[in-house]
Amino acid sequence: MVDVVFNHGGWDGAPSSVDYGDFDPLNEQSMYHPYCAIDYSNQTSVEVCWGGSTNVPLPDFRTEASNVASTLYSWASNFVSTYNRLLLVDGLRLDSASHVNMGFWSGLESAVGVYCVGEVYDDRPSYVCPYQENLDAVLNYPTYYNITDAFASTSGDMYGLANNINTMKSTCKDTTLLGSFSENHDVPRFAQQNGDINAAKNVLTYTILADGIPIIYEGQEQHYNSEGGSGVPYNREALWLSGYNTQATLYTTVAQLNQIRNHAIYIDSEYLTYQNWPIYTDTTTVAMRKGADGKAMITVVSNKGSNGASYTQNIPNTGLPANTETTEILSCASLTTGSDGSLTVPMAQGLPRVYYITSALSQSGICGH
């Protein structure tokens, strides 16, 4: 995945001092919008005005002009084909996608022929989802905000998280293609908002096992917490500061979750395209199902935290067969479904639970199988 920006260039100096001839390939002033500061309450301003500052402005490409668009399409196509000779470019992450006229993106996708996911930095599904009409996907910022609201404290909004699943499905073209994330270089580390390691386990579980293509930000698996400050740039710590610890608690959690997700994809040809749905919600719990009948993965997340009490929670509508043994992937404990296929889940210490039919784990390498 390569991060590319098609919205702007950069200049060290005042906007009036920009020498457009220094840029390549867009080297004429007519290829740029005139300088103006962005008014984020106005979408036209977002698309035609300049980001950055008056000290380091970001000259804004006139992407609606056919000569500018064709130049950028040609550059992008050449970039992908050139680097595909050396390594496989799976896709492009499109920085500042909402700052570019929406019609530009369909032409770019045709030019590059790889998966494209756009950055539309907003919490409103109604604003974010329309960009998927011209792109394969967008980063799932609306869900990011719901994840944070749900797990940042023991009084977080779990109903909001569950409702968001259905809202995104009804508003976006295809939630299974969205970029699923819970940390990145532009937002605070989750551990800075809630240092509870079990809360972080729930965040990662949701990120990896809900709809979409999971994205784990470097250092998230090491429980980084923006050492020395808050937000940017403190949330961009070097990975080597962790010593590349492959025994870290969250590193092993990510490995387990990734392994069961890969296995579910192998077992169930419909797993990736089956849209996740919430099957149980209360003030501290969301249970969700992803996968066809008899092959479903059941995920239960909690915001009770490490001090959460032990109790059992009945989870209905699992799509699992009656009286069938399942395995909890993170602890390797066994649990048998009831006569109606429901699961009576033992919860403790606010830990997430992930259940899969035991017989389907054969030769997976998971929990000794």
C-alpha cells in the first residue's frame, strides 16, 4: 500500500512566493487554484483552497481541469507499473480525498488498476460514504469515532457502536471494502485515552474482525501512548523504541486475531463479503456475527475494563448449530452452543471473546488444532 496525495504540492515560503516552475510535472500556475484559506464549513472551499499555513502552504491542484487530471493519471499509472516490477503495489491510500473534486477519483482508479482507499476525515457517514461511489473504499472514520466513544471509558457508548454497524451498511456502497482502523498518524493513540490493556484488546478485536480491511498503525501492537505529549507529532513514535517486541501482549493478540480471520476466509468463501451485524447489545457489550450459517464467527466485545466482574452473558442469533462445540480463540477455552444455537458466554475482566466452531479449526494451527 502506497500513500499518495493528489490534492496539493508543498512550498517553503509565503503563498505569494510560490515558483510554479519548480514543480514537476504540474509546473504552470494555471494548473493550481488561486490561494485562499480553507473554510471547512464550505465544501467548495475545501476543494479549491489551500491547506497548510502561510509559512508552509500546500498549493492546490486544479484537478477538475482535464490537463491536470490527465497529467496526474499518467503519473499515477506509471508509478504503479514501475514499482510493480520491484514489488507488488496492492493499492493506494489517497490522502486528503475529500479535498479533491469527487469526479476525479473514478478516472484515477481506472488509470492505476489497483485498490484505492480515500482519506475522508469526518465522523458523518452521510459525508464519508458517497466517496465510495467513485473509489473502491474510504477509511472508516465514522466507525473510528464510535470505537473510541465505546471503549475510552467504562461508561462508553456501546449502543452507538452497534448502531453504527447498521448505519454504515445502509449508507456506504460496500462496508466490506472499507479501511477499518482504530489508530493512525493523525489521531491520538488509544492508550493515551484509556491505558487499560484489556480495553485495547477489545479495540483491536473489533478493528480486525468487523467488516473491512483491517489497518493496524505501527506501535499500536506495542500499546504506544504518545510518549512525551498528546497527538501529533507525539503519536508518531519510532517503532524501534519497542525493541520490536514480538512477545508484547497486544502483538500476540493481533497475531491470534489475524490467524483466525485468515482461517475463516479459507474455510468460508463468503466470509469477506458477508456483512457483519450486531446480534446482541447492552450498555457494556456488543456481540456481532460475521460469516454464513454454520461457519459464523461470533465476536463479543466489552468496555467493562480490567476490573470488570465475572458473569455469563447469553448471546442469541449466532447462526451456529445447536449443541455444537466452539473454541474461544483468545483463551482456547471450549464452549458448547445451546439447543437453539445460542452461546452462554463467560465474561471476566472486560476481555473480548471470539468463538468459532471447533471442528472447523482442524489443521489451522489455532489452539493446538
